[in-house]
Amino acid sequence: MNTLASPVTASALASAIATPVKISRLDDLGTFKGVISNTVNITLQKSVLVLDLGCAEVGVVCTSAFYGSSNYLTLLSTLKGPRFLCTLVREWITSEALLQHIRNQGDKRSLFHVGEVLNEDNKFIVAYDDLVSSAIQLEASDIHFEITNTKTTPIKLRIFGRLREWQWLPTELVKGALSSAYSKRTKSGTNSAGALSFERPMNTITEQVVQGKAYNGRFNGYPLVNGYDVVMRLLESDPHSTIPSIESLGYSSHHVEAQILPAIRRNAGMMVIAGSTGSGKSTALRSFIYALPEREQLKIFGVEDPVEYLNPFMRQISVQRNSDDPDEVVKMKFLSALRSVLRMDPDVLMLGEIRDHDSASLASEFNRTGHRVFTTVHGDGCVDVLARLTGEEIGIHPSTLAAKKYLSAVMYQKLLPKLCPYCKLPATDHLPAYTQELLRDKFAVDPGTMFVANEQGCPHCKVESVGLAGTKGLTVVAEILTPDDAILHAIRERDWMQVEHLWRVQRKHGFDAPHMQGKTAYEHALYKACAGLVDPNDIEADFESFDTYALHDMPPSASVHRLAKNPQRLNF
């Protein structure tokens, strides 16, 4: 594909780039990676420098005479052409004396990042490294490369759960960067083929060090009718990194003390976590297993497809999957790894996912022989998970699932953006009156304790390059079902409505109280909104509207007690 842009004209240049900035000091340039060599004829080098700004973006600093000449337009064509495939984002006008000073002093000052400077030979891998490094610094969880059949390709970032457009780069540069990363940054034994092909599904795990920390990129590519999509999940993989505590992930103190810790401290049983992709399931499993009592005296195995986090406290098996492997081949690899672990004297198994009857059977065998199992499964809530485990695809018999020591807990969770504490705005000034009335009347909570995101943001939260503001970080909202005898009986009978009722009727406290017994993830999110931690608008965006959410009444005695304490609120 020809990547050369249309012929550059003075009018096109004027519309694309703001008026160049005149500078007289080295410090006026700000931070850059280095000077790109061999961009102009040697006789012109005293009049111009091209600065590598990272992510295939460049700045040009030159004399006013060079800027007004045809040589400047030729330079722009060179930078945009196949030699460099760069995007010009900054321009400066200065004197020949300062240009010489930059050449002589630039490498002796703190203007350069640690890293390789872009040049004709290494442009693809340097561009890839810059993109990943910049995305990590912006706290992105995923990078989306949406390759098209046009000359430029959009790159998007998912930050705090929200997908935002970030950059447009030449398509050939993006393809070259991804191909180079696939061959040069791939973790040994994880790629599905020797070289990246844009004609078929591809996957691998990349490795990179950013600011002294190791990161993995879970790389998945798939051909589309109108191009090729690559999505890369960014995962901190440094084995020396601090493992987050359970509390720090966002579970309530009641979740931790009354439900999670008692479940993981049982000497047998299976703990199941459900949630969509990117809901923090793997992070939660890691923190739960790390909190096991006497962990150092346990033999802990992990079997995943693929391993996402390196955990020094467990022995991990990464199932190697080729993109074009039939489902049966992948299944056999996974089951072979599980059977091997059964023969290796384990105490605890972390199983990446229960996906079918065979993996469920092996997990059950672990369970029945007195081992603890931590795993994930697809599902849209605790009760939905139980129904799926006994359904046709997975097929655990209800009497097995309802055995006394089989299930220690079932969880479902999402991640919601956390409000920026520095600029959040009172909800009473920004939520519609109807929504405020609904919160008071239906849920008996006070919108006066809530806040919403400030769309203008502040220096603490604003991410200018992707237009994100008002939120900083993510927090878990979760529901946990710990089965009692009555719930186990209902599971045995496959009476899911009764399971739902028996679980949710355990709620004894209002939605603005931190006690989470019998509360759904939606209701945990509502509590966090009451505490000023999340935006109520995000609850409606990520779950459903306050209007349509189905309440489950508390027992009458608890309702009467709450009404007596809050006579101004309606019974719910």
C-alpha cells in the first residue's frame, strides 16, 4: 500500500499545523526523545532539526528562512513518506546558533527519555514500544488498533472502563509496528505462528519493560471485512510487584470480613467468580489466593489460557493456544494440563475458567478430594452462574453442586470508574429532578450525599489526549452468594427463582448501608454512589436504569425498623 500523503501545499500545511512558535532557549523545547538524523541533505542540517517526540510523532525546529523555503515542504513529505511514516505535531522557529546548541548540549541534559530514538532502521519497533509505554503511562487497560484499508488507522485506549480515540497513525506504520512486536516482543512459546499475518486470527503475549516494571500484552488479532483488529490487554507482570489487598480492590468491609475471608479460609470447596471481560476476575483471584492462611505451606497450581499475571507464590501452567486450533485441540491441551496437576500433589488449584463439562469434572474431582479450587465462569450474576454450572454446556449435576462442601462462595462483579475526589460535583445540582425523586422514593437514599463526574476535569484527572475527565481509577462492585442449607436445597431442585429469593431476602439493611448481605452488584454500586465514590449515571450506563431495576423487599420486621428510623422515607 502506498502510504505517501497527498502532495503537501503551503495552504494545507497552514490548516494542519498552528503557527510555529518562536523560541530562543533550549528549555522552550520541552521534553523529547532525541534528534532524528538523515532527514535532510547535509548542507541543510545547520538550518533544521527533527525531534523525536515518541509514538511516531515529531517536531521540527528550524530557521525562518528554512521554514519559508521549498526544502521545508520536501522535509514534510520525507517525514510522512515510507522512510519514516511520522506525524508532525509541533513546529518551532529559532536561530542557527540555538540549533547548534541543541545538537551539542541536548544529549547532556534531561531532555531525552531512556530508550531508542526513532530512525529509518528501527522505526517500527520503536513506534510500538512508544505506543505501549505511553498507553501504560495514561493508565490504559487495553489498546485497540483498528486497522483499515485507508491510509491512516485509529488507535483507541480503554481507560477506567471507557473506550476513547487516542491517535491516528499511518496504516503502514501500525502494521509494521504490530508485525515487528509480534516477532521481537513475543514471550517465548506464546505466539500462534512464526510471523504476524493480517489474513487470519493471531494471538500472543508480548513482553516489555516500562519505567522499570515488566508488562505483558495479551495480543489478539482478527481479520474483518473492512480491515484487521488487534486488541491488546496490558498487564503488569513484574513478579516483584505488590499484590493488591482484597480491601483495596473495592469490596466492602462486610464482603471481606463476613463473606470472602470465611470462604477462602475453608479447607475445601470451590470459589467461583463471574464477570465480563475486564471486570477484574484474574486480579481478584490472585488477591484471594495470596490471602490464604499459611500460604507458604501450600502447593498452589494455576492453569490458565494464557497466564496473565506472574505469581511467585504459585506454580503456573500456561496453555499454549494456536489461533487456528480447533476447539477440540484447545480443550485437550487444557484438560491434559489439569490432569497433570492432579498427579502433582496439589493443595490449591487456580483454574482460569470452567468452560465445559470436562473441565468442570476435573475441577469437581479436585474439590471432592479435599482441595480448594478458585475459578471463573461466564455469567451475569450469582444465580445465573449457578444455573449455567448445572446447564447443558457445563453439566455439573445439581446434587453435586449442592453438596455441603462443594461451593464455598459464588461471586459476580463489575468495575466502575471512581470519581475524582478533587473535582466531583454535587449530584443535586446536576442529576435530573426525576432521577433524584426516584432515588428517594424507590430506593430510600439521599441524592444529597451523591456526586457526579466533572466533565471539565482537573489536573488530577484530566487526560487531554483522549478527552477523558472527572474519573480516576476503577473500583469493584460485587455480589456474593454464600449458600446455606435452604439455598443448597433450592439448587438441588434447580429452583432458581427460589435461590434468588432466599439469597436476596437476607438483606437487612438499606441501600446506603455498607452491610452487603443479600445485596446485588447493582445495590453495592448504589451504596458507593451514596458514599460519593461513583457517579450514579455510570450505574445506569453499566447496569440498567433506576426506573427498571427490580427491587426485592426486605423482611417486614427489618422494613418496619428502617421506616421507624427514617419516617420521611417510603417503605421499600
